Amino acid sequence: MPAEESSAAVARGNRPRVPAAISRALAPPLPAGAGAPLGPLLRVRSATGPRRPAAPRPKGRTTGSPRAPRGGAARRLYERARRAWDRPLTAYYLILGAGLLITVLGLVMVYSASMIKALELNKPGGYFFRKQFLAAVIGAVLMAVAARMPVKLHRALSYPLLLGAVFLMALVQVPGIGMSINGNQNWLSLGGPFQLQPSEFGKLALVLWGADLLARKQDKQLLTQWKHMLVPLVPVAFLLLGLIMLGGDMGTAIILTAILFGLLWLAGAPTRLFGGVLAFATVIAFVLIKTSPNRMSRLACVGATDPGPDDSCWQAVHGIYALASGGWFGSGLGASVEKWGQLPEPHTDFIFAITGEELGLAGTLSVLALFAALGYASIRVAGRTEDPFVRYAAGGVTTWIMVQFVINIGAVLGLLPIAGVPLPLFSYGGSALLPTMFAVGLLIAFAREEPAAKAALAMRRPGVRWKTMRRRVKKRPSGER
């Protein structure tokens, strides 16, 4: 290299590369006793110039997205789970799978929990199971129909369903037509062993009609005025509540009130308005409980561990006994002891206690996980849609199923008063199963209507995927292999 080019390179900071042998020969001798630690300090710098000091790392965790697991296998599993949750058909499969699994497991537990009760009534052991199975078959048809119905048809169905529910609920109070079961006048006889509880269909009617009403008012930008938000939604809900309370069924009234609050919350009711309606409903509930000795005794059994001198808390305490005796994996399917006359209503309101006794903690946690998956998917459908009717209807159905689930489980665990409401999709009762399965079909229809889910389902139709894949393949030039 010429001298002027070498000096210019050094001036620019680009030192010429020195061979390793020459650098070792030119290095000065080490002092005695220095040893090897001074060796790295005598190495010649690389041609890129002096090293820059590394930037100091910030102390503590930085804010932002959550950090993925460090391990290779754990990281891959984390990324795979995250991608699975973000897929467009996740909500669709969760609602469909959780709804069907809860129903099938409920059929198994109804058969196991109701055999002794049927024999006590001089009926065949599978008497209650056959009725529940027939209701599940009809409910599956209703769910399939609801899942295939367009949203416009659901909205058109809301008004006839509301009028029919009000008519049947009023017909229950007519002497000679309505039936009284366990002190509640809320049943209609359909002939033979079949009865109908119209108040269960009133829940579905309030969800569909209230969602359609609020969606139309939102389109006209009327929900900013409190009178349009309350009227006629609250008066119609109070009409349904009045017809239910005439029969003394406070459990169903609580569920209907929760649906009303859920719709108002989704509609964006202000805190003062929402608090006023809640305070009014609380005062009415307090009066109804205070004036009824039966309801006061149920309230006194919350957290009870002893049946009491007059056995007023017998059902609540024996529900805890059933859960406690199940252990981790239960005593075995069909091996319950509490269903042999110890626990009242083992196949209806307290079927979760029999599930805990026979299937143990593993069985009860499985039921809880299925309901959690159903609730998560329903909230996802309500949160991702742009259609106001879909948002209100999905939110109303989610409120209905989740609140009824919490009230039933809370009563079995001794944390809430016994309200007499069944476990959705799980307990015995065709009147409760049919509208609930239709509501699950409603959620499936809404999950199918999402644009990404609709495109994903269209790709799975016969012939569509092959044609689409053929269009994506680029034609190669002739002669290329």
C-alpha cells in the first residue's frame, strides 16, 4: 500500500490489518510475575476501530406486551395457544362444543341422580332420563334451526315470542289451567306426565325483544335520552316480573332482573339511572323476602353446617355433605349415597352436588371449565361484532346463562340462598332446557356471522377450497420443472 494511502486510512480511523505473527513479535515483554491476565490487553485492535461500551440494561421489567416463556418448548406452546385463541372460528367451536358437552354430561348425571327418585314414585328407573332425553333431542333441533337462521329472522321472531310468553304466563294464573308444584303456581299441564313452565320462555323473549328494541333506538340515536332507554323496556320487564311473582317463583324473577340490568348496561345506561333501577329492585326484593317466612328461612341457611333443630337447613347442609364426600375423583358414577332419600331435588336444583359426590373434584371442575369456556366465547362474540342487535342479544344470553349458573352453584356451595333455579343445560327439566338450547343456537348463529368466521367456514365447503387453492398456484413457464 502506498504511504499516502496508508496515512489517509489511519487518519480516517481505518487502521490497516496487522498479521497475528507480526503483532506477537512486536509486543513488548511482560514483566515478571504478570502471568496470563495481561495477555488480552496487548492484543491489537481490529480494523473496525475501538470497541464501543455496551448500553446499560434497564433494571426491572419494562412495560408493554407480556413476555413469552424463555424455554423453547414452552415458548412454542405459548405461541401455538395464542394463535389458537386468535383464530376466527375459536368462539364458534367453543360455544358449540361446550354447549353439547354440558348437555350430554347433564343427561348422564340426570340418569344417575334420578333413578332412586323414580323408584320412590313407583316409576321405572329411567323415567326422568327418558323425558330429559326427549327434551334434549327437541332442543338439539331447535339449536340447529337457531344456528342456521339469519339475524333478520331472529329479530322478526322477537315480538311473536314476547306476546306468546305473556299470554302463557297469564294463563298460568287461571284456576283449573295452571298447576302448582312445590308451592309455585308457574306451570301448565300439557297432558299426561308433561308440564310447561312459560316463565322459562319469558327469559328468551325478553332477550330477543329487548335487543331488537335497543338496536332500533340506537340506529335512531335515541339512547342518549333516559326516557327512550327505559320506556318501554323497563315496563315490559316489570310486567313479566309481576306475572312471575304472582306464582311465587322468585328465582326466575332474579334471572329476569339480571337480564334487564345486562341490557341496560350494554346500552350504556348512566350510573345514576342504572343505580336508581338497581335500588328500586333491591327494595322490592327486600320486601318480598321479609314478608315470606320460607324465603327468610332460606336466607338464614347461607353458610349453615348443621340442619338445625327443625331441619330447616336440611337440603343446604346435605348438599355440602355430598360435595365433601366425593374427594378428588368421587365414589363412582351411580354410587351416590345422598340421592337415597337424604338430599331433596337431587336431579334438578342440586344435581351439581351429586356430580361432586360421584365424580369428585375432577368432575365439578370439568363442569366449571365448560361453563367458563361458554361464557368466554359468548363475551367474545358480543365484543367483536359491529351489529348492535347481535351485541345486545349475545350479551343478554350470556348474562342469563352465567347468572343462573352462579346462583345455582352458589346455592349448592352454601354461599347463596337456595333460589330454586336449575343449572343451565345440566339439570332435569325440559321447560328450562328447550329455550336455553335455542339461546345457545343463537350464539352459534352470531359467531358464524363474523366476517372472518364466515370466510373460514366458506373455505371448508366442498369444492371451494380446491378451487381457491388452484387460483393461488402461479403458472410456471414452459419447460420449468
